[in-house]
Amino acid sequence: MHKPKKEPEAPRCSCGRSRSEAAVSSFRSHVTLFTFHRCECGLEWTEHAVGVDRTQPVTTDEVIEVHERMARFEGPLSELLGMQSAN
């Protein structure tokens, strides 16, 4: 049996607001990260990201890249991190 294909994520909620304006909260387990979003209209959705392998070292270049991206960026953190919806 084939898994259904995901439809592209709409940039706006069904009420017309930008999804980036939604309230965000997150929960991290030892395996994964869940990010919960709630629009002002009441619509909710969840993003799921596989946890980071903390046994792998982070390079100095990776740290510098993150700081440079954060210094230039203006907007919601979920957009900066490129998180996608799990729906």
C-alpha cells in the first residue's frame, strides 16, 4: 500500500492570516521535536522534526553560520530554522 503524498503547505491559514503569525510552542522528547502552532482564528497544526544527533560535534564554521543567519534575519524563528509542517 502506498502512503498518501503530502500536499504543499499553504503560506496562509484558511482565515487569510500568514502562518508565520501563529503562536508557537514546542516540546522536545529524547527522540524528536514537536512544534505546535495556533492561529488567532483557532486553527492548530503541528510540525515534527527528527531530533538532532547530539553525539556529533558541531564545528566552529557551523556556529558562525548560525550566528550570521540570526544577525541578518527578521521574522519568526520557525521560518529562520526552515521548519516544515507535519500535516
